[in-house]
Amino acid sequence: MKKLFRTGILSFLVCTVLVQSAVIGYSSKTKEISRTPDDSITSYNSGNENSAENEITEDDIKNDDTKDYTDGLKILQSSEVSNEFAMNNDPLYKKYMDVSPIANSRAKKFGVTQPTTPPALVGVNSVDGIDVSMYQAYSTPIDWNKVKAAGISYAIIRCGYRGWGTGEIVADSYFKQNIEGALAAGLQVGVYFYTQAITETEAKQEADFCKNAVKGYDITLPIYIDIENANPKGRLDSSGLTKAEKTNICKAFANRVQSANYTGGVYANKTWLENYIDGVALAKKFAIWLAHYNTSTDYSGEFSMWQYSSRATINGIRGSVDVNKNYLTKPHQVTNLTATPSTTSPSEFILSWTRAAGAYKYQVKTYDEATSTWVSLGTTKSNKFTVVEPYSTAERQYKVRAFKLIGTEKIYGAYSSTITFGVNLKKVTGLIQTAADKKSISLKWNKLLTANGYYVYMYNSNKKEWSQIKVISDSNIVTAKITGLDYSTVYKFRVQGYTVNENGAVEPLINSSTLTAATTPKKAGKPKYSKITPEALKLTWKKVDKGSGYQVLRYDTAKEQYVVCKSVLGKGHNYATIKGLKKGTKYKFKVQAFKLAGEIKWAGERSSAYSILTVPAKVTSIKYSFSGNKCNLKWKACDGAGGYEIQKYNKSTKKWYIVKNNKGKKNVKYKFTLAKKTSAKFRIRAYKNIKGIRRYGYYSKVRTLKH
């Protein structure tokens, strides 16, 4: 990955200070969640190391996914790295010390000549992207919004490297800054690690380092191992490894990445892909990123991304940068689709397949005979998918296809071959209670295809044992009504299928899970009010024996039915306050007791209806005026009022007397005679009449009138 600075001669001292000062913020000790292991690939056939046609077969290298290969491994941070160390270990260091000026043409896209489309990819669209490391960010931070505006869709970001001198892993100083900036700007992101691994174990260390580094980030593009020449005296270049051994290092890294449900990839230049690793074989399982700095390439192997120049200029980045074409090729077809029963549930099974090269996720579909269509069951990053009810209760067809994500576009590969599978269920599933009354409970369950009939069991709490209470000899009957039970009581049930073999012998299958069910309580008594206000009332009723609680139902005139407006728990809580009512309005209520079976309420018979009026609002804003001996008394109309009762205080008897009843909400006046130099006390309350029932509101404050 050759990169050049545009800034002219770079001070050796400045570079030293900057390389030492940058710090990355993730820990190599972070544990990776255990994932489904990927199928590995066996040791490459080294019989003909120079042949690109050698096949990579299924790997017998076991990926221990619960292990973190970076545990106990010292990960160097840039604050610990001296300039001398970087010069003798970082494969990119000397490439960035090339101080040759770059004179790019402003007339060209990204300042470089655009490459011609490779013959094998003619007709396939592509998107532009870059790859960066700390060297693009340390002197001037990347302005990722400008990068995106320049036409860049994605970035492949270096997270670290292994030193070609010491073999130690070093975290890229600006990985966190770069990846968060790219994602925040809306770019897609992938990752690369510059390897100097000389064993498969070291390759797994590098893969686990990458997995830990990207944890928590939305990685939609591959995680690549970057394998290329670093230094003739470097550990990889001078290792003497065979083509097969170098290929296996790439496989170990990419397989390890894919076992964590990321897309595995290999970056290499044309020479390496053709001569030093088996690019053709690797492309059958992993995404290939070709480096070939030219306006055309004659590399004949498969690849999906092409790094065609290291001398691009992108607005938002100071200096030169690698530029790439990501071709919108389809992922490989999913192969080896199989189905196996689950070891944890008899009503589930697991689809699995070999990972497809270039896949980001997989879509699983089943054929629905009722609609004659293929229905999606979901997507997964793993190469395993658990199929659950209702699709596991009968044989169905299944198929899987891979897709990758380019921007918001999903690019699908070909479907796998179709398989037909259904779990040979032996356990009844879906047992539920469907109805109840005071003496019976109704049950229902899913049909068991392997059963000839069913046994229904009920738990006897006195004997502390299960008793068979019903035998159903027709496998198509999946309901049962259990009668003769006690009211407001909790019961436990199980259903077991059975088969009859060719000799007529009955063979019981597996019991269903235990169902907790309940009969309903007795009928609740009619409620009545104990307290009432303009917008609320308190209802009480007679306690019901053995209930778990009560529901208050209010008649909804719009729906023309009773709906639950209050629920109280506890058989002793035979009261409820209903709030949010309208003033001076008629309501109808019913009450029903319920019994809890688990979290499900089984309600008994409803009480008789109770009708009640809320009281009107309190009279306020009483005012008066005189015209001679005539007094005019006025007040504000009340919500919910149908009329008003005016009372006057008699000083002699010390009692209040009704002097006037005004009918109508707006009839808010009262005229009377009051001699001068006398006084009188009045109070007013609103009322509402509905079908002979009168409900009074609260009295106003006493008003003393003086003439």
C-alpha cells in the first residue's frame, strides 16, 4: 500500500514527535462473545505451489471461538513506540517518508486517471472508496464530511499492524478517530490489518485484535488481512514460508474473522495473488481486494475491490491517499445447506450452510403452500439459523442466499439448492387455556403429526401426583374441556401424545410443558358508590370468595359495550376509585371478580349494572347589584348542571331555605327585593336530573349581600 505525502520534505524530528504522541483508546483485553464457528479449510495442497488452480478444501483447523488469542499478548500503543521502532517495524513508515511532490491533474477525478473496467466486470457498477491509516490523519485530521462530498462512499481503515522487525502488534494511532469520523459522515466502513504473521496462531491473534477493535461499530464491509512485502529483512519476507503456508495464514485470519460473523477478506497485490498465495482458491471463500497500480489490470483471478492508485488527492485529506473501486459483484452462491434437529427444543431445528465469499448477511426463506410464495424467515450474519414454530411442525422447503450491503443497496447472490425438512416432533407444543367458567376449563394445543392420539393429565395437589383424566383417540382433535372442577381454583395440566405401532402396542411420547389454568370466581355483587365528586367516584361491592382481584367495567356509549376501566388486585380490595369522569354525567358500571392463572386473568360473571350521576361542578363567581330595592344575583354557569337551587339563610330559625329553583344550565340569575340598610346570606348549588334521579353539586361559598 504505497502512499506519499504532498507536503514536501517532512521533518524527521516532527515525524518522531507525532508518531510518539498519538494514542488509541481500545484494549486488547476485551473479550469477544462466543459465536457460531465457521467451516474452516484444510491445509492447502502444496504439491504445486505455483498453480493458481489448486483447490482449497474444507478446513480441519478448529476455531476455538471461546478463546481470545490476544489474551496475555502485549499490544503496543503508539505512545510506547519510538521513531526508531516505527522505522524498523511499521510497513507503511518508509513509504510515507517518500517526499517526492505530487502534481496531480485537477481535471481528473481524484487527481488520477480513472481505470478501465476489467473485462470480467464489464457491466458491473462500482463505487469509489479510500483506505487510510494514521498517516492520513496525524498532521491534519481528516474532514470526513468533505471526503463524502468529494464522492467517496466507503473507507477501509487500518486498525493495526505487526512489526516486521520485532513481531509485536501495534495499534494504529488514529483508528478510533478515523472509524468514528467515517461512520458519522455516513460512509460505509471496513478494516484492514497489515500482517507479518509467520504462523497460523499469529494470524488468529491478528484477527482477534481486529475483532476486539471493531466491537461496537457498524462494520458492513470486510475485515481484510493485508499481506505483502514489507522489508527484505522482515520476519515474513525472510521467513522462507511456502506458498501453501502463506495461504494458510490468510485462511486462518479470514476464517477467524468470519467465525465472529464479519466478512473475511484478503488484500494483496497482483504478484502476491498469482505467485505467493493462492488467490484463486482464497476467492472461493473470502472477499479479494486487489492492489494493482495501473489504469488497467490483467489479473485473471476473482476480486471485488481494486486499489488502482496510491496518489489520489481527496478534498478533506491532506496528502496522498489510496483510492479504490468496489465493484457491485454478487456474493457467491450459498452451498451445503443442511438441517439438523435442535438439541434444546423438540419443536425447532437448525439450518446451516457454508459461508459464501463476500457475504455480509444471509436471507432465509421457506415456501408457504397456502399462498404459493416464498416467505422470508429473517436474516442473519451467522451461517446458522434456528427455525421455530409454526414452520417446524410440518415438512417445508427452505433456501438461503447471501447478500452484501453497498450503501443502502442489498446485492443478493444466487439461492442455495432447496431442501425439504420437518422436525419429527414427539412433544406436544402450544398448550393453552382457551375458556373457563366456574366448573370447567377448556384446553387447546398444536397438532402432533407423529401422534395417533393424546392423553390429558391433571395434577392432584392432595395426592401430589399427576392423574390421567382424558384419552383422545383421534389425532385431529386438539381440544379438551375439563369439567367437574371447583370455582375460582388454579389447576395444572399436561398433554401427551401417543402412537400405536404395527403390533397394536401403545407408545407414549413426550409430555407437553405444564400449563397453569384456572376456573372463574362466583358472580360479583352489584356495586354502589360511597363517595362522589364532580370528576370521580368511589365504588364498593361485596367481597367474592377465593378471587384474586376485581375488574370494574364502564359502559362505553361509542363502542356500545362495557370495557375495563379499573383493575384491583387482592380479594379483600372490594373498592375502587374511578377518576377522569365528566361533571354531571350519567355512567353505568359493572364489577367482575377474576382468578389469576400465572399472569392471565380469568374473569367471572359480571354483576348487575349500577347507574350513577356524577355531581355538577361547584357554583362560583357569585355577583350582585342593586336597582332601588331590587337585587340582581348572578353566577357562572357550571359544567354538568341541569339547574340551580338557591337557598337563603333565616336568622330567626338559623336554617337554610330553598327560595328558588332555576331550570337550565344557563339560567344563572335570581331577582328579589331587599330593603335598604339590611343584609341577606345566600348559597347556591347546581343539580342534574336524569330519569327522576337528581344529583346535587357542592354548595357555593356563602355570599352576604348588604344594601
